[in-house]
Amino acid sequence: MPAVYYGRTQTSTPVVVKSNEFERVWREAGESTVVTLESPDGQLDALITDVDFDPVTYLPRHADFYVFEEGRKVEVAVPLEFVGVSPAVKEQGAILVKVMHELRVEASPHDLPGYIEVDVSGLKDLDSQVLADELVLPKGVELIEDPQEVVAAVSSQEKEAEEDDSAGGEVDFSSIEVEKKGKEEEGEAEE
């Protein structure tokens, strides 16, 4: 599979990687875990920054690796993993809304977590929410996202239904006019 690695001080270098090995590493590492590339110049620590997938088979067909400098921090969007059960959802029949699925952070590449946990067990009331600055980040990881950004929230089903009704509503088909086009117009023009 074709790939490329590059970095701030690393020139862009096209390479070929084994597809099956890449798929295994991609599943384990994702975009926020350091992977080691074997090159003629030695080992390079990198992050997988972009993967192009075949639209039919959804198998990877190209990958970009970012080779980072030692001692320099990187900004990455780390996936969120939701854990726990919200009492508002379990006892009051509310809906858990996952507003964000990734969180932008800055850290040394070796300190980057594979994911960040979002504990929703504290969402006890309707309209409760978890903000970005309430998440527990691992040591050495700094939040880049807006601290007041909503990560997850609880909403009542009635509120969701009201929003759906106001957005869609009933459509009166009798008020819709249909224009005649195509061959019918040509026939009418000849008459």
C-alpha cells in the first residue's frame, strides 16, 4: 500500500507498507498513538494523520504519517469513550446526547492517550451536561478545545419531540403547484 511520511524537519518521503500490517496497527493505534516506522535511515516515531479508504471495499489504500520532533508537543483530536450510565437516562427516560466524539488536546506524542473517557454517571437531572474542562485528562495532556464546550448532555424526550414537530410539521400537498415541462410543453406550443 502506498504511504508517505513527513514532518516539520523531515522531508516528504513516499514509501510502501504492507496492507495487512498497516490495518492491524491502525486498529490498535488510531490517530493518537505513536507508531514506529522502519526506514533505511533508522526508526522513526510517527503518528498516523490521514488514511484514504477505498469507497467500495473500505480497505485502506493510502496513509500519511507525521514524524514528530523529540521534545516538541503536538495537537491531536483524541477520540472520546463514553462510560457509565446516566441516572437521568435510566430512571427518567431521558436521552443521552453525545455532542462531541473527539477532543482536541496538546501533548508530547508519547503522552497522548488512545482515548479519553467521558463518565456520564454524573448526569442525574434533565438538561445536565458534561463540559470539556470537566474531563479528567492524563498527565502531560493539555486541553486545546474551548473549556465550556458541551461534550455530552441529557435531554428530555418531550423536548426532542417538540423540536422534531417544529422542524418538520405537516405538509399540505394541495397547496403545491406542479409545473408542466418537457414534451407536454412542446405539444402545447405547437397547438
